[in-house]
Amino acid sequence: MRVTKSITKHRKHKKILKKVRGMQHARTRSYRLAKQAVNRSLEYSYRDRRNRKRDFRQLWITRVSNACRENGQKYSSFIFFLKQNNIELDRKILSDIAVTDPVAFSTLTEKIKA
């Protein structure tokens, strides 16, 4: 007896078409285009999970650098003096301090200068 794949095929198509909801044009109707769109989006999400870490670190460095410039110091020397004084604050915390509490950041730069 011949076995048809209609039920499994329908489930597979339904699963893919559910993932492309919210996209535009024929991707939402055509299985072939939907499958391509899903594969591409999964590739992008895999890649960007790694890039997100890079982007946030870059943002933190930019924020700390701008706060250092406002207090008359270079970013590189600021980080160097932090390490010399055994102040173990990472860039994420430093950027948060720089944005939320500029007074505390300026006292930190004054402590490092001395």
C-alpha cells in the first residue's frame, strides 16, 4: 500500500508559515518563500546574538569615554588608573554610573587623579 505524506507535510508547512506571521508580501502565503525567510531569519538571529555583546561593549565604552572627556580625562588613562588603583568596576557598571549619576563619576575621576 502506498503511504502519502499529506498529514506530515501539512504540519510541516503550517509550522513554517506560523513563524513568518508578521512578515510582508508572498512570504506569508508561499511555503517556499516562507521557508527561505525563516532560514535567513534564524541565521541572522544566531549571528546577532554574538554581535549584541560586541555592540553593548562599544556603547559602554562610548558612554564612559564621553563622561571622562567632560571631567577632563582621556578614556585610556582613566581605565589605566582604575587598574592601578585596584578599582574593579567593569565597563557596564562604569557606563551606568556615568549616565545615571554624573556626580559620582566625577568624584571617581577626582579620586583617580589624586
